[in-house]
Amino acid sequence: MRAFSSGFAALALFTAAAQAGKRGLTWTYYNSALDPGVFNNGKGSVVAIYDYETYAPPSKNGAGGLGFIGMQRCLDCDSSPISQLAARQKQQGWATVFTLNEPDVNGISPSQAASWYKQNINPLQIKKALPAITSSASANQGLDWLNQMVNACGGGCYFDYINLHWYGPSFAEFQSHVEQAHAHFPGKQIVITEFALQNPSGGQAAQVSFYKQAFAYLDSQSFVELYFPFVATKPSLLQQNDPGAVSFVGTGSCLFGEDGKPSAVGNLMY
């Protein structure tokens, strides 16, 4: 009874918050010294947080009062065992689940993903997102991979959201990709769980300019449910723990400064 009450409260919190804003935090496993609550200023612009896992966000303030969304990022993994998915969802009371992180470039076939989804995700009686796909335009990747998965499902995969990742050179290309996804799946809401300019020469200033345009655009689109800029950490932590991301994106899009307070990009979240 106690666990049910806690889960119900979390669901109610997220449902109420989601009506007020669309922004969320892409949290990392190495953020234990950071506080997501600094973005929860009572205005309701930032409403959600996910950490690629089915365990609660590692931080010094839990989820910071934001609605936590569990993610089964892999078919099965030590940090988020598929056998624990349903139990963790029930215990923590998520209202939404994200699934599979970029399977289109990680060796998972559309048919394999469809079978896995039917078995493990369909039974969850909550909102569901299809796997998070890259913005690759190559054959058998990105939206092409996702179309193949949906076809392999044969109408048997139950989902509420299309989940996009995007990295590229300009706002115009970002907008075009989002609208292309909407055209492919016009009856579904879209969540964008990673996005940033790809290592722009202008660094943080370029990311700020991009996000100003992107946030205004996404807030104005009724088919966009939630969006999560990459990434809710500070530059030194990203450099220490994910050099690949630093090479690909840079550190200019980090939402935290070295002092643990919002960066220039982070200040746009309010």
C-alpha cells in the first residue's frame, strides 16, 4: 500500500508538471555531486528527467522534484536488467518508459527490436516510447530503421511516442528532421531525448543561439511532448567520463557550469 501511494504521487506530480512545460534533463551516471533541483524553479518549464537507466538518477537531491522517466536502454544489461523492468517501474511509479538507446547504429535489427518490444514493453500499463534513434539518413538507420521496426511489429507494438536524437550543423536542419519525423508518424507525439549542435566552432555561444531557436520552435509545436538538450552535466565531468561525447559535441551544451549552477545554456531552461 505504501509503495502504491508513492507511485501514485509520482505519477500525479509528473502529469501535473507535464501540462506546464516540455523541457527535461538528460542525466548521467556520474552526476552524483550535482542537483537537478536547480532547474526546478517552480515555473514548470523543466518537468522531467531520465538517466538512460531504470534506477533513480544518481544525484545529491534525487530527481529534484522532477518526473523521472525510466529507460531500458539495452536489450538486457547489468545496470538495468530486463528481468527487473516491471518491478522497478512499479516500485518507482514512472508514468512513462523510454526504450533502447540508438539501436539503429548498435547492431540491433528492426525485427529483433520488435520482438523484444512486444515481449517486454507492451505489458507495461504506462506511456511508452519507441527506441531512441539517431538522425542518420543512411539506409537501415534513423527513421528508415524505425519504419522497418514498426512494420515488423505488424501493428502489435503499443507506443505513444517517437523518440529522436539529433546532432548536426544548424537549427534549419534540426527543424527539418523533426518535421520529417512528424510527417512519417503524424498521429504520434514526439520526444527528443538528445540534441545539440555537433561540436560547433563557436562553442557555447553557438549552442546558446541554437537552443534559443530550437526551444521556441519546440514549444510552439503541439506534436512535441518533451525535449531534452544534451547534456545535464558540467564540462569537467563530461571530459572525465565521456571523451567521445566531447569529441562529437563539445562541452558548450552542458547545462551545468563548474560551480554546479546553470550554465549559459542551462539558464535557457527556465
